[in-house]
Amino acid sequence: MTLNDPLLGNNSAMHAEKKVFYLNLTILDAKAAVKAKVLNKIQERQAKRHVKAPKFVQTRVANRLASVASAVVKPHKIAEMLGPRLEKLLPYLLREKGITVAVDMVFIEDTYVVWELQVSYYLFSC
């Protein structure tokens, strides 16, 4: 199943007669996420290199780059990026759990994102 699968919910799948609920997300601090992403990228690149720097040099450079990146990437930028991505990803992730939903991002401001979800089908198992 891909993100473009027609069985996944999309914005046009909302039905006026069915109830909806809202999922709210506020990003408080993005430093740890940005730092983890930078460290991961650096480790991936180091693994591809033929000549490797000493471990202590790798660690110092990675920590410094992560600090700089976390100072530059603010939480509102992550919210702007994450909002549309999760709008497409939530139906896919919930479909794997047996729940079919339609998702629509209805609000985004600064670090606050709101999605409207409508459940069309769920497979209940005990």
C-alpha cells in the first residue's frame, strides 16, 4: 500500500452526516528532534566514507553541527513542514491498524496544528 492508494482517506472523503474529531499538536521544543536528525545524517555519511575521522572528532563535529542546526530550525518551521505531511501520513498509519479515516488539516499557526479526522471504518478486535 502506498500513500497514493485510493483506499486511503483523503480530503474529499469527508461526509457531512458523520461526526468528526480534532487532533491538536503543539510543538514545544524541537532541539532534540533536530539534533537526532543531524547526528543520524552524519553517521550515515561517515559509514559511506573510505577514510574515517577519529571517533572523538566525529562526536565533536556532530554535536557542534547539531547545536547550530537546532538554533536555526525553529519549532514553527517544523510545524509548517509536519502539518501537510501528517495529513497524508495519518490515514496510511491508521489503515495499518484497521481504521479508515479521512483527514483534513484545518488550522496551522506558529507551532500549533489542527487536523480534522472522520472515521469511515474500523475493524474492532479483542
